Amino acid sequence: MTFKEDAALAAARLDQYLADSGAGRERVIDQKPMAGIIETLNLEACIREGGLGGETLDRFVRDYLAHTTRLHHPGFFAHQVAPPAPLGSIGSLIDGATNNAMAIYEMGPAAAAIEHFMVNTILARIGWAPMPDQADRRLKTDHGGGVLTHGGSLANLTALLAARHALDPRVRNQGNPGDLTLMVPASSHYSVAKAAGIMGMGQAGLVHLPVDDLGRVVPDRLEQAWTEAVDKGKRVVAVVANACSTATGLYDPVDEMADFCREKGLWFHVDGAHGGCALFTPRHRDCLKGIGRADSMILDAHKMLRTPTVCAAVLVREARHLDMVFEETASYLFHEKVQPGFDFIQQTVECTKAGLGLRFFLSMAELGEKGLAAYIDATFDLALEAHGLISGQPDFTCACPPQSNILCFRFRGRDSNSRDKDQLAIRDRLIQEGKFYISSAEVGGKRWLRIVVLSPHSTLAHVEALLDSIRDIAGRL
Ligand SMILES: *Cc1c(COP(=O)(O)O)cnc(C)c1O
């Protein structure tokens, strides 16, 4: 079998898969025990014998797809990974076939050029000056910068490293001193705490920002929190905003936080892994008002920009901060050379790096700016309509009106006697039934059911059917 024939077989299977998933013809989730999957897929014999291809490949793809979680399914309301635009997945295929590890320009000029272009596309939406395309960009200082990373966690780490370098460049040689701190909302994504750990600041290096009942930063109380930290002898590496928060989908007040950080000369980092998508829709851009006055931001293209996993972006207002973080030596990589492009390698934790820009670009090129905005708007709209529907039911309650496509709600039961563990039991049963796949989160010390609207095939009728399923399950608990 040739590559072309094998690819055609896989493409035919995937085509059917996307159609079935979108129409909700199969279960959205079907978790079988791992050992059974390993056996069904005949993994051991396949690697022992080799030569998988043609008919055997076709069977393998069929069985593999039968054990996947279907992100395009209208009942998919779970975690924040969007069903990718089909053209984006062709980007992953091309990237896999060419394997251009583009962190140095000579290993992937097309991939590097596309990454450069996509980073500039985001910078333009933030309102930061684009990176120049010459290799001599280090001579210039007044432009933004950025890089694509394998995920938002790595992107947060990268941005926070840049922030620390900007505050105290001696850390690179001398290690982390004990007085550095990050000021973050307690509801920030756990990758921020993880980054603090990796950076040697530990959990003791985190100061929680003052928040309201729903975990949103209260700008009026920032001054006091900052004064307390300074009085304890702390130096603040960065103030972090959720835009939006993972659990509730609510945005911190970026504009006011930017004012505060400007006034105090503090680095302001905006975690827009999920909600940074608002940059791409005029209708919701206001959620990020003031973003231009931040110092850094991250954005996951694989969350709301319909790009296949993984593809995240780190953006900085002043490229020089990112340029200087990782000034390492490696004689086989870093030396004088003549080249017409740009090495991203000095900007990342990674060395070998996939051509992530291609899947991102092709996803956007399929949808177009208007198509992408329409997708984001539709998911935000449906969350709002779902809120209207659910809060009108006597046996349900919502945590708050949604600001994005994330909505937390609870089954209360007739007598409002539903407990936290009932919510988790409901979710478990829903998943076992396989018609709907939702997640769950803790907000304000309580356990909530959580939907994230992601599939373009989901409608309000699906949300209504979800409520019926929940009632049905609750009646049998
Ligand atoms: C998902 C998420 C992250 C982590 O991104 P990954 O791509 O999963 O590593 C960071 N911050 C927020 C707010 C998120 O929602």
C-alpha cells in the first residue's frame, strides 16, 4: 500500500466519523476498560509483525475511532477543547509527514514563516506592534513578540519566566531568591501554581488576589493586597488575571487591573487560554478591554479557535523580555549563520518543536475571520440561552449568568435537597449513558455541573434534553 492509499482509507473513515459525530448518531463518550481496548486494537501483534496498512489499517482506524470521545457530537459539553476545523487536522497531517522541527529556521522555513505570521495576527488583535521579520530584530526594541508552544501550561510558564527576567535578570545565573511572589486569583488555572513550583518559588510564592463571591478579582482591593505583600518584603513578579476563569468562564476586570499594574510598575499577565478567543469576535472583544496595557498574554488555539491539539501562543508587549529569558548555549544550534528567517528556539522551553502554526493557520483559513467569530458568538449565545432556560426551572439553579460559553448549574431537586455528591453522581451516570458529556467544577465552596458549549451542532433543544436526562437520573439515584 502506498501512503496515498493508506491516507485515503483513513480519510474515508474520518469523513464518516465526523458526519456521524456531528449528527449525534453515536455515543459522545464510551469509556471501555483499557486492557480491553489494547486487546481489541490488537496492539501487540501489530508492532510485533509490522506491515500495518491497507485493509489492516482500515480495520485498525475503524476500531480506534469506535473508542474515541466525539468532540463534534451535539452532546459534547465537557472540557475546553473545541472540535477542530477539518482543514486544521489536515495541517496536523502535513506537519507530521514533513516533521519540520521549525524552532530553528533552517529546519522548517515554511512552518517558521507561518508561526511568525500567526503570532503577528494575534499581536495585531491585541494592539501590540508586530515582530519584524528580519533576523536582526534584536536591534529593534519597540515591538511585540511571541511564540507558539505545546499548550497553555507551557505558555503560562514562558510568560512568567519573561516577567521574572524583566524584574530581576540575575535570577538566570543565581537561581530564584526567596522574596519573589506571584499575585494570582485563587481560581487561576493550576498551571500557574505549577509554574511557580517549576520556577522554584513554590506555593509559598503565591499571594492570592482579593476576589468576590464568584472568584473575580476586586480591583478596589488590589492596593491593600499589594501593600501587604510589599510590607512582608516581597517583590512581585507578576499580577495575573483570568480571562476567563476555567471553572466559571468569568473574566477578571482586565482594564482596572491594567491601570493598577501600570501605576505600580508591575508586570501584568493575562491568562486568556480559553477566553482570549474574544480577541477574534467584535461582539465580545470588550471582555478583554484594556488588554493592550497588559505585558503578556496567553491564548490556546486548541480551545476556542478550532485548532487541533495542541497549539498555544505566548504574546508579550515588548519582545525583548522574551528574547532574553532563555539565552542558553548549544554549539550545534546557536552560532553565527546566514539565514533569511528567524529562530524561535531562543523563546521557548522546547527545543524540538512541531510546526504548530500550520494547524492553527489552516483552521482559521477554513473558517475565515467571520466564520470564526460566528462560531465563538454562537457558543457564547447558547450558554446565555441555556442560562435563561435553566434558571427558569424550579428544580435547577445556576451559579451566575455566563460571560462566555461556560455555565455552571446544579440540580436542586424538588425540595432543594440535592447535595454535592449528587451532582458528581449525576455526571457519572450521564457519562455512562453516553448521550451527553459534561464536566463539573467547584465554585464558592460548592460542587456544580458545568457545561462548555463547543460543538457547532449543539442547540438549545440539546440542553433541554440534557435537563430531562438529569431529572431522570436524579429520580433513580
Ligand atoms: C486550559 C487552561 C490552561 C492550560 O492550558 P493547556 O493548553 O491545557 O496546557 C491555562 N489557563 C487557563 C485559564 C485554562 O483554561
